[in-house]
Amino acid sequence: MSKFGFESSTYEVLAGVDLEGKQVIVTGGASGLGFETARALGSKGAHVVLVGRNAEKLEMAKIQLMRFGQTKVDTELMDLEDLDSVKVAAESLLSRYPKIDILINNAGIMACPLARTKQGFESQFGTNHLAHFLFTCLLAPPLIAAGDARVVNLSSSGHHRGAVNFEDPNYQSTPYDKWEAYGASKTANALFSVGLNARLKPRGVLSYAVHPGMIPTGLGRHLVPEDLAHFATAPEPFKTEPQGSATSVWAATAAELADKGGSFLANCQIAEINDGPIPIGVKTYATSQENADKLWEISEKLVGATFSW
């Protein structure tokens, strides 16, 4: 449905796009794909807020964007491993921005040893899904106020490695496997997009899940040599950061996606269902409305809040 593809970059996808007056929030915006996404959207006139947990890195990223000529850049501290920090950041953003046009939930961790967030969640599920779930739901009022907003959740083809374990999502009794846990968290990102779209589409907010591709960024800091050997046999080559961010900015801006909320996107296209062994496309379990509703209920319980708009 799109003229873009695997090799398309943010420069191509945003050619001719005008984002003047638009308010954009990007988590993990200080480096990697988050920084490139912020740079690309800001280059088209958007006011961008970089969200991250390291104040020094955020300030350096802001300075770098300003050197590119972007003057509408702000920052916000938030630690996704602590829901109290998420609440404080959301409150700060709510006080500063009456409307948010685009929210890019880009930050995440991958294939790390078993660890727990401050609230006791398995770190990948807690960081990649639960924190973004809470953050997005708290920011729903200014998203609704924008009248035509979009939420982009970075998932991954890694979701093929694991469905959400609804009985034990935090590995309290299940033996821990770092790749299965990563896959479950990325499946959760996809299902959150389905669940959020179902709830907020009537209020003018669309949501999408994105597989950015394989890009050598800081996300891979926990990888060991065996993991790197596995990537060498992956069914798709690596992308540059502008190529890896292209699907995110396409999801955030493409007119042809206006009636496609809830979709899983890859290579600037809507991904096809694939329940086979090769990790391309999207698994049925990551697109199921039933699974999305089940995850929503569990997520509300875990973060200790219920949401209705």
C-alpha cells in the first residue's frame, strides 16, 4: 500500500511533509532510533520532546539537534524501570503541553539477564510494555485534545520468539529465557497498539506497532557472541538508523494509514500475518483483539490504575 520499502529512509518518507505546530514526544530520544526519529520529525517543523533517563545525554542530544537548526526541542527525565518516575514525567508533560499530536514509544531493552524493575516486574516486560502502557494512558487527555493524534509503539520481529504468558508475565515461577521474555514484551507492544486503538480511535487517536528492522544501536548492549552469530543468519540485513526510523515516522504521518489503526507495520508497509517458523511479518497472537483485551486488563492491574476516556 506504500511506495516505500526496506531501504527507504526518514528523508524519503517525510519528503513534502509539514509538521509545523505539531507536538511530538519520543521516549528513548537521546540516542539511536529515538534520536533519529526526533531529528527527522523536528526537521519538518514539529516541536519535539526527548524523553530519557540520563539528563546529561538528553542535554547533549538537545544541543546536537539545535546544531542541526532545530530550535523547538525540550527534554523530560523518565526512568522506565520505575513507575513512580513515569508518573512524575507524565504529570510534567501534562502541565506543559495541552495537546500531543504524536507519541513515539521508542525506548526499550533487549535480551538482558533476569532483573526486576523497582516495582518488581520482569525488566523487559516492565520496561518495554508496562511503563509505556502507563505513560501513554496518562497522556491520553492531550492526545485526545489534539483531535488527530497518533501513538507509535516500537515492537519487533522478535515478537515471534514469544507470546505473552498471561498466567506468569513476570517470570515468578516460569524458567527465565531472555529471548522468550524479549519476544513476550514485543508481543505486548503489538497488542497494546491493538487495545489502545480500539479504545481511543473513537476519540481521534490512532495507534500502530512497528518493527523497525535490525539496526546496530545501544539496544544490543547485552548481546553475547552467540547472539551475534544468530543475527548473522537472520532473514533480513541490517539497516541504517535513518532506514530503521523510517517506519516509525511513516506510522506517525502517513495519510494512507488514517483508517489502518491497530496495524503492525514493517518496512513502511502493513505486515502480513505469518505463523510460520521464519520471523517475518506478524504472528496472529500479536494482532488478536481478545489477547489485547486480556493484556489490557492485566496491565491495569499491575500498574494499579484503570483507564476510561
